[in-house]
Amino acid sequence: MLRFVNESFLKVSNKELVHINIHISRNNLFFNKRIIRRVDNIIRVDIDRLSYYISGYRVNKLLSFVNFNKRIHTLRLEEMVTLTFTGISDNPNIVEEEERILKYWEDIDAFNLSNELSKNKKPYIFYDGPPFATGLPHYGHLLAGIIKDCVTRYFYQSNFYVERRFGWDCHGLPVEYEIEKENNINKREDILNMGIDVYNEKCRGIVLKYSKEWVATVQRIGRWIDFKNDYKTMDKSFMESVWWVFSELYKNNYIYKSFKVMPYSCKCNTPISNFELNLNYKDTPDPSIIISFILCSDFPKVKNVYNIQDDIQPLVQKYSVLYDCYMKSEKCDTSNEKHADEDIYSDHINVNKNNNKNNNSNNNNNNNTNCNDNNNINLNYNNNCYAQHCEVFAWTTTPWTLPSNLALCVNEHFIYLRVYHIESQRMFIFAECRLEWIMKELKWNVENIKIVNRFLGSELKELKYKPLFTNFYEKHNFKERAYKIIADDFVSDDAGTDWNGYFTNEVEELKDMYIKDADNVIKKKLKENNRLMSNNTIVHSYPFCWRSDTPLIYRAIPAWFVRVSNSTNKLVENNETTYWIPAHVKEKKFHNWIKDAKDWCISRNRYWGTPIPIWCDEKMETVICVESIKHLEELSGIKNINDLHRHYIDNIEIKNPKGDTYPKLKRIPEVFDCWFESGSMPYAKVHYPFSTETNDFHKIFPADFIAEGLDQTRGWFYTLLVISTLLFNKAPFKNLICNGLVLASDGKKMIAVRAENLKFQEKGVNEIVKSFILPYYHSFRFFSQEVTRYETTNKMQFLFNTDYIYKNDNIMDQWIFSSLQNDKYIIKYEFIELIEHMKDVILLGRNLREKRKTPNKKPLKSLTILHKNESFFKHFDRISNYIKEELNILNVEYSNDISCLNFSAIPNFKKLGVKLGYNIKNIQNKIKNMNAEDIKLFQQNKQIIIDNILLEQDDIIIQMNHNIQNDNTEAISNNYITILMDFTADQQLENMASAREICNHIQKIRKNLSLNQNSPVLMHIYIYDQTFKNHMLNENEYIKKCLRRNLNIIDLEKDVQNLTDKFFEEKITVNEKEVLVIFTNQ
């Protein structure tokens, strides 16, 4: 059986081959051509072949046929102009279309052709940050790449020449780590045994291997980028420019060598920089132990801290029984002539000589110190021998550091307590703010402890203590220089190894043991010596190596630094000249980072990287910084240096300028941090200053645009700015887009080094197609249908006229162009604001419908918008029809009568939290208690002063509430408007609802039949109930408006039988009434 589906194909229910005869009545021509194709029982007319045979004609009407047994069927053609759009599918195959476009671009060499066409135009400078070529592109790379492609395409299409060179970050830990995994390299000795030359060439090989994969993937996503003219950080020209950058910094005294405690990766055998440290913090379980250090020094005569305000502190109130005696003593005598420890605890500690000896032998057999005889120990402060009973608490999550401990650190501004524990008869010192935590950790009862002294941390400075381990006690004069308390502000109130992280021979009992494996051995030793007070586990944030994903340690190591801390003001100033999207990343995250920037460690104890061009003697008395290959050839006498990697230049020696009798200078073993290389890319990618003249360079510097992910705020963005500021005192870019991170379906960051390349759900991809791509496609399809309707109706070609578009007065079109900020269109900000108001009204209206459980297909009588200012409603008449249509409302009214509203104020905690911090607690209730007059003044002046604090418009949220009592009226407000919706039901609204339901049924039928707006069909309904039929006849105009075409309401049932060319009919039920729907051919 054959039946009509639409103007471009026929549908068959059997599998017979169908021939189509084409008859053109005007010229009496007859064709019998096989110009159809068969796909899944669909017989499709080949419109292209039709146009080949019949120029100027199209299939406009397809007839249903009476004789279904014949294989010959007739199609009638009408003369008309060639259509602008043909074959726009209802269900496009996005993937096929994408691949077709990519193939077309390849065939015409579109990217290179575009560059050739624009080469004489004004340049738009773009820098592409070099990714690590250690694997397939990650989703984060693809997102940033798409953003870059969008912006650079836009400027190319805006009459600019945009050079788009791809770059590769070929050096450093990412590449080396991959090689070490492949070759089972676990220690630096393995690399040395292999040979640096072999190791480096393996690194070079993996870079070239993955670059090919990158090309395929980047081209597949449709990004236009120049791979043939790419730059690589391992190229000799690039490395030479990096040498020049370093030499310029060296000449200007920005480079120095120092021995510092640095974050260190045991797996990668190298220190890392301070900003790399922040790239990979993770929540991880670690030991949480409290240990006690026995004081050897006499406990000093401290100035007890007391303030009347202490009585109301939460800590003091909660543990008042501990503070009670101490407070009473201080209130009575604050001169410190009398001391709390003289009398207050005499009932607890009144120990005679014999008892004291017993206690020392039984309870504190490990507390032997260098103090004097302690026969008459009591809590008399003037008896300095009591020092042996003072122990200082310390907390750590890294027990493996304790064998090499050389000092304790306190914060001199914190308040510390000296507390006596009655049961163990031991005296402990710790920060007051940790009192509650310590009591929980050690399971102390309040009755068992008493506070002896309350003093500042500065009182503890220079006190000596007994070392936990004696491995270093007699070495390097540590006995005299170390094992004492120092003070520094880095102490907060919260929470020696070899290159590979293994203990050396100096700690005999832990020799050759990995640091984390030694934790339990160390804790056992502490417990035996009665120094382990608590042993628990904590989950805390700890830095991991950003590449090997192993825990970092802090290790004292010599390294080379760029002096950044002296130039933070310049960094901030140059950053202010740049434009960022989003702005808050620049103003908050990046600004806060650079204003406190630390000196940058740029040396790595590695192999595959650009060698640092420093040649020196063994004692660093003679140092030469080499700035170029030519410079090195002149100094060494070696010609034709073709590679600058370590295995090519490490053996090159330079004659000592002091004379032949002095030893020759050798290169230091370190290589550059790969971030230093990527930060040098504006200069190195053009081989500046060797192959690019200064005048030419400044035509391409700084960049007009760069883009990368959020993690580059402490990576590439930072290194670019630092080097550019120190070299030229200017920002290296003008505009920057910083995209967010691509997260897996579980909300966690996908890490490329863990090969997490496919942790997403396909339904998310389908949702993107559904919510983003298809709306654009169907908007185009709708446009093409309207063009076809115009052309078939008017028998004339549609001509696209951009001038007319910009001149039209349609409010929605004006809003679109204003929102796009098209430079050919005068931006009308009032329309942007107006449409935002309209969107707010529609959202509020939908919320009210949802609240009343009233579907949008049911019309409502009226909606009233309330605002205090009448001027607010200017131009609202231009959007009222859109509000009516979206909310299915008959009337929209406006009013500035707000007598039915009352107002209240609440703090904007998000803003005030940043502004006031802890002090927000003192002001939030006063904001909530603002009266109507206060709120009115605040709304007028957009500011108010409360408790001498200036609060501005964004600091306070004004809420509106209504007092309407009408059951048929619902109201809702946001922070500036209120809408009232009338839900009163009447017959007219019921009729309109029924008419709309009929329209919905018909539209679904049309969709199921694959009919579009231009399909040549007629639609009819027959309503069996006469009263209902009369109501629908009254709503015929409303139905016509919904369907955008006529609907024939048949009067008599016999007329249904007289309809010809019927090809579809179906009974539906609307408002419990039967309705027959009939479709016929036109």
C-alpha cells in the first residue's frame, strides 16, 4: 500500500520495487526515470536528479492514488523558482554532517586558504599555550582548544590575519615520568646506569610519537591550527631563546642560588616550585600523633596573661573549672609578685623528698635531663629546678621527620598554657586554642588537670629541649646550635632523606627504609620512651607531586631561583592592564596569588630539559652565564653545536678567565623547570632575538588573546606574566579567557596522568545535542521552512538583506543584536534590560502555575506586574504579547500601587562574609531588624550605615512579601518586582483550554505523519457534541492562531463522508467529548 507522507518521499508497506512516472502537464512531457532510492522501505524522490531533468520545476504536490495494485503512479509538478533550501531533515545525523564538513575543509585546504586570503590584513596576535605531549588530548585540552578556535575564527572573519601556530611542551617531568613507567625506572641510579644520552633519546621519541595522535584528534574536533609550522620546546632554536631569557634575568640580578627547604618529589627526584606545590592538593589519611619534648632549660618567670574579657570567652566558659583557680589568683593579685603555682595547687602537689623520688622512678623514668638536683620539687615558681617536669606538646602527621628534628617552633603571638596533669604528675605546655582538642585526643578528664600559667609564646623562645633521637646530637655542633624553641608566624592554630626518599646511613635503625614505611617504627620508638602521647589517623589536605601523584616531602636542597618577591607590585600593576573572562579569576584568585608571590625555583635535578647555561668552578667563585650557542662556541672553542640537551653539552668545558692554571669551568647539572620554558614561548617560538628583529618582535608582542583552563592561573598565566614583567615590565597578553575544569560524571577532576579519559556518561553528550545543537538546528529549519513558504506563495526568490535586519523594529531582534554586541548595530542597553525583566516575569509566572498545579495549556484571565516606579514599565507594551504567549494569559496589566506589599531585609552573607569576616555575626541581627523607614532610605540611597559600617546595595537583600487574602489570586516576588496571577475559572477560559488541547492533538498527529508547515494537506475536525461544537466555533480564530493555518470544523456528520482524498483519520477525546480528526490531500 502506498500513502502520502511528505513532499520529498513516499512510504510503502510492502517490498515491491516502485517506478515513478513524472508527468508535467503544462508541456505534456512524460518521464519514466528511476530517480528514487530505497532506504528501510522508504521510497525517496531524488530531488537533485529531478532538477537535472526538469530545470525550474519542483515536486510541489503529491497525490494519493486509488489503484494501489499498479506499479505506475503519477506525480504532478508545478512550475516555480528554484528553492533556496531543500532537503532539510527533521532528524539530522549530526555525526555524518560533521564528517562531511571536515572532508570538505580538507579537500579545499580551507585553513591554509583562509590564511592566504588574509595575510595582508591587520594581524591579531594569538599565543597557543604548549600542552604536554605525553598522551592523547584530555577533555580539558579540547575545551580550551574549542574556545581558542571560536575566538580566532571570529577575528579572522572580522577582517584580521590570525596566525595560529600549535606548540608542544616537550620537556620536563611529564615526559620523563612516562619513560620511567615504560622502563621500570625507580631511582635516579637507574637513569645513570642507563646513560643520560639513552634516556634523553627515549624521551625525544615519545614526544614525536604522541604529537601525531594530537594532530588527528585536534583536526577531528574541527579546530583550525597550524601543525606544519608548529614550535617545540625541545627545538634548538627554542632552547637558545630560553638561554637568552635566563641570561637577561641573570644580568639584571634576578637570578640567585640558595640552599632552601623545598617541596620535593621523591619519585621524580627533584624539587618543585611553590606554584606547582598548589597544583595537586588531595585529602589523604595520615598518622596524627602528639609527642612531648622534655625541656632542659629552666622554665622562665613568665608574665601571666589575664584580661577581664577572658571571663566571657567560650573556651573559658566551657572549661571554667580549669580556669577558676587561675582567674581568682590573677584577679586578686595581677602584679605577678604572687604566682598561681605557689598556693593554688598545694593541695594537689605537696610532695616530700621520698615521694618525689618514688614518683621519678615509677612514673617518669624517661624524663632524665641536665637539670640540677630536684629533691624539693613543688609548684613554687621560684624553684627553677621544676623545669624537668615541663614537656612541650607538638603535633605532626609526618613521624618520619622526627629523627632529624632540630627545633620546635611556636607562634610568639599565641597564648600558651602550662598545665599540670594530676594523675601522671607531669607538667605540659601547649597553645591555649588547642586545649579542647588535646583533651579529646588524650582523653583527659577536667578533674585531672589544672592550669598553672597562661602566657604568650614569646616567653618560650630559646628554651632548650632533649632530642627525641640522638643520631645528630653530637654532629655539626648541633648539641649547642639546635634543639631549642624558636618563634615564627607561620605556626597556625589548626591543623633527612636521600634523593629517592629513603633514610641514609646516618639513621642506623631506619637505614634504606622509605620514609612513609618508617612511620610505624618511629612511633614504636617514641612509645617506648614515653614520648608518644596520642596515636591516631587524620584525613587532611596534603600536597602531592602534580605529575607522579605521590606525596611530596620538604627537603633542604640547593636550587636556582628567580627573584620574584621584590617585583610583586609590578606584577599587580601589569595584571591590571589585562582583561579577563571571567573577571573574578583575575581580581581574586590571580591577584591574590601574584601580590604575595614567592621567589620561583626554576632548577630541576633532572635530565630531559633545557640545561641551565651556567658554567662555573667547583667553589662557584667564577661563574659565567652563556646567552647563546654562538657565545658557547666562542668560550669553549667547539664549533657546530647542533643540540643543547644535556648529553650534548654537559662535557663541554670553558677556559677559566683567571688563567690556564685554574681549573676549567663546567656546566651545573640542573635543567630548567619546564614552566620556565613555556613562560618563555612568546620569545622562543620566534627565536627572538636571534631570528627576529626587535621592531618585528614588538609587532607580535604582547598577544591580543590567550586562553587556557583555571589551573593555569598558577601555571602558564603566572610564568608568562613573571618573565614578561621582569624583561619588559609589561603584560604578555591583553585579553584572556579562563575556562573551568572538565569534571567526570562523579564530579571529580579527570586527571590525564591517571588515564581518566573516558569517565563521563554518554547521556550527558546526548543532552548537549538535545539542549544546545538541536535548538540551533531547528531554529535554522524553522527559518528554512518560512523561506520556502514565502517562495512558494509569492513565486519569487528569497533574498537575504542584512541592512533590513538591522533596521527592523522587532523587539526580540533588537534584543538579540544588542546581546551579541554586533559592531554594525547600535547596542540598546534598555532593550537588554527590558528582555531580562520579561524573562523574570515569565519565570515567576511559571513558578506560580507550578505552585497551583495549573498546566500552561490552560489559559488564565490576567497577570498584574507591580513595581513602585511607574517609569519602570516604559516599553513594557512591546513585550506584553510575548508574556501573554509564554504564560498563556489573556491580559497583562501594570501597577505601581505596592500597598499590598511589605518589605524585610536580610544580610547578603556571600558579600558580607568576605567584607566583614567574623564580625558579620555582630551586625546580621541589626540588618534583619531594619524597619520600613530604614529599608525605604536604603532603597533610595543604595547604602546605609549600621554600627559605623557602610553597607552598600549588594550587601543587603530586600525581600518583598504580600498580604493578599484572595483565594483566586496568587502572588510571588523576586528582589525588585511582584506579579499577581488571577486563577479565577470561567467558561471562556475553559473553551480556550479545550481549543488548545485540540491543537496539541493535531500537532502531534502532524509530527507522527512527518508533515511540515508547507505540506499540501487540509485539516478537518468533526465534533459530535453540538454544544461543545458551538464553543469551538467561537474559538476558531484562537485555533487558527495556534496551528498557523485553517482548521475546518465540519458541521454535519454526512459531510465527513463526502470528503475526498482522505489519507488519515483518528478519534480523540477532549474534555470528555469525542472529536474526529481528518487529514486530506490539498
